[in-house]
Amino acid sequence: MTATILDGKALAAAMKGEIAAEVAEFKMKHGFAPTIAVVRAGEDPASVSYANQIQKAFQAAGMGFTLHLLSATASQAEIEELVATLSKDHSVHGIMVQEPLPKGIDEEAMKAQIAPAKDVDGVTPVSMGLLAGGVGEFFAPATPAGGMEILKRSGIALKGKRAVVIGRSSIVGKPMALLMLHQHATVTICHSRTVDLPAVAREADILVAAIGRGKMVGAAYVKPGAVVVDFGVNFVDGKMVGDVDFEAVKEIAGAITPVPGGTGPMTNVLLMKNVIMAAAKRQAA
């Protein structure tokens, strides 16, 4: 039996309509649009492309977008000064600093300049601490938050389920594990040093792949009927593929996100939701 396809592209399109309506109501009530400031140092092609995607999505929803460019050789002081200035700018509600940063930049020192109330990418220690504690309102990184939204809107309950996350990055693997834990799943995080990784993965009712290796997760990793969430973005022979061997796994899994068209389209949608939340919290302060 072929798995149900969890169509992130269709869900993102529907949610963009919801967000546009929410933004219109916000603007009518407050007289301004929730706005994100994106900081980039240099012209890395992937970063340029991503910033363009963000700009297009935000402007289509009636939200504000500003791009702040620095040279590829920008110093620590230049980057920190710009981020600190944006943190104090009342017209900016969310800040994202794109990677890669210039060589030698202390990323943690830079992140410390982002006002926690504007950390819509969930990268500061304050945001990560609130996510870990699961208390109050916090900004979860948009990519895992998008994965969670797919599960939620697909009616896939996590309570009591066994979840396995392959990958322990601070931007996808760890926050996804925490978000699932907050929904009462029993969560295991796996990585390159996990012994007999396929056997551990086969225990999962919800299997999350965020390892950054094209088609690494094959049929031997998947329990029949499991839900598979693939965050991978890899290129093999010029074609985008996930961390999951989609063709092999779709015949075993109960549901699966494709690549492209799965978790990827949801990232900007959840980023927009974070910026709206940041703007609303500022008005309520």
C-alpha cells in the first residue's frame, strides 16, 4: 500500500491565504504591517535566492520586508552594530541573519545582539531556552515548526507515539524533537554515532529525517505504517532529493512528506506567522 502524501505545497498555499487575511485585519487595527528585516553579508547564491523567496512571500501577504546588505568581508563590529540597530528600530518586528556569515565571525556574539522579542528565527539562547522549557510563547525555528504544522493539519496525533529524529542540529533536529516532546510523544534523537541506526529508526511511529545526506534513509529504516517527515534538501545529479529514499519508503510508510513539495514550502509560512506574533506582542506590551 502506497503512503499518503503529506502535501506541504498545498497546505502552504492555503495558509498563505489565511495569513493575508490576518495581516489585513492587523493593518486595519494597528495602521502598519508586520515587518521582517533580513541581514545578509555577501552574495552567496543560496542566500540570495532564499531572501528573494522571503521577500516575495511577505509582500504577497501584505507584510513588510527590508533587506540589509553588508559586504562579504564585513567585520564582527559591523554585523553586530547593524543587528543592534535593527533590534531598537520600532518599525522592525522580526530579524533574520542569513548564513553563511563571513569567515571568523563569532555567531553566538552576533545572535546576542538580536532582541529576543524580534528573534523570529528562534536562534538566540533565550528563544532556545523557552523552547526547551516549553513555557509561555516562544519563537520556534520556522522549518521544524512547519513540519509540526503539517502533522497537526493532517490529523496525525503525537500523544503517546514513539518518535525518532535522525539529526541533532540546533535549527531542525533538536527543536523538532522538543516540539514533539511538548505534544507528549516519546522522542529519541539519533546521530552519526548512534549504534544500529536502522534498528532504532524502525521503532518509530513518527520518523523525522534531518541529517543532510541524500536518500540515506531507506526501506530498512522504516516501520510499516510509520509517518515519515523529511527535512532534507540535497542535490543528486542535479535533482533535489530529501534525506529519505522516497520511492523505496513510500511503499512502506503510512504517510510521507515529499521533496520537493513537503516541509520546504512551509518554512516561509511559519516565518510569517512568527513575525505576525512578534508584531502583536509588541502592540500588547
